[in-house]
Amino acid sequence: MNGNLVVLGVALLAWGLLFLYLLRLERRIRDLEKR
Amino acid sequence: MALRLLLFLWIAAAMLGGFLWAPLVTALGASTRVLYFHIPSAWITVLALGWSMLHSVQYLRTRRLDHDDQAAAAAELGVLFCIVAAVSGSLWAKAQWGSYWNWDPRETTIFFLLLIYGAYLALRSAIEGEEKRARLAAAYSVIAFVTVPFLVFVVPRLHATLHPSPILPQPGERGAMDPRIRICFLAMLAGFTALFFWILSLKVRLVRSERRARQESAAQS
């Protein structure tokens, strides 16, 4: 398999996971602020 | 939410462009792609540490803890992005210079920067009182930031280094970037900047919520 595509896939996966984590964190902070 | 999704797509598109559309620099080969992560991380390091210093100055002037929250969160993110820049730079050094770490002036100065701001975080964690911690940390942050331009821009220029100049050549000049590389690089730079401010706002909001909860529970008891 092309090494560059593997690196790209890993980078996109890491970015996607970080993005989802940040969205979840933001939702939890919003709940905390409402309380 | 729409802005967040736009940021996600923006950075993903910049990555795809950098890997699939932009050409490689002949001298760098496949390691050209490190550029899309390494330089934006280094830029965010300087931006974050500068942001921390500005809010430290504001704290010393106004004594408002809001500024201390901003300064602390920005310094933490500055250290985090500095580590990303150091690790990505080390991978690039292995590909280009044959060694992960060889105490090149640029590597040495980034190491000192990490030590200086690691001490800032240690100082914050060692002091109990909120006001005292904010005051001492703000004074330290202002003094620490004086070293940043020297370590990032001046010292590596005073000594022979393998690291390229931090000033990018303009189009038409020798060593100028291919336009497609430039587009993807600038898109990543903008994306990282937006990401930094997003994470910074989350961190500051979290600290404020925790403080408010502490104050409320103290008032109840």
C-alpha cells in the first residue's frame, strides 16, 4: 500500500477523532454552564 | 455548529490537497508533507505564548482573573503545540539530516523554550492561592516571553544551522513555494489558528465553570 496514503489516512482519522472529542467536550461545558 | 463543521472540512480539505494535489519539493521528497503540520504548529506556539503574555500584562494592570484564565490556557496550548512542532521537526530531521535530534541551534532553542514554559506550568501548579498564583505567573509569563523572539528568530540566525529560514521566500524568489503547496500551507495555517482559538475558548470556559461551581459550593457550606 502507498505509504503516503497511509499517513494521510492516519492524519485524517486523528483529526476526525480530535474534532469529535472537542464537540463532545463543548457539549459537556455547555451543560455545566447551564446548571 | 456550522462554523465548527466548516473548520473540520477546511482542515480535512487542506490535508487532502497537501497529500493528493500539491506537488513534492524535489529536495525534500515525501517529507515535504511534514511542512503542513510542522510550521503551523510552530506558528501557533508563538501566537499562544504571545497571547499568554498579553493577557498576563492585562492581568497585572486590572487584576481580573479572566485574564489569568486566558494566559494560563494559552500557555498550556503553546507548550502542547511546541511539542507537536518539536516532534514533527524531529521526524523531518530524521528524513533530511539522518538523525532525529542533533542539537542543531533550532532544536536547542525549542528545547529551551519547552523548559522555560514547563517551568511556568510547574510554577502555576505549585501555588495554592488563586490571586497569588495569578500574580506570580503573570510576572513570569511576561519575562518568559522576552526570550521567545530571541530563541525562535535571533539565536538560530547567529549560529550556523541546517534549518531553513523562518521567513518564507516570496513568489518569484529563489526557493519560493509552488503555488499549490502555498495554498495548502496557508490553508493549514489558517485552520490551525482557528483550531487554537476554539480550544482556547473551551479551556477558558471550563476553568470558569469549575471556579463558579467551587464558589457556589463554598457559599452553600
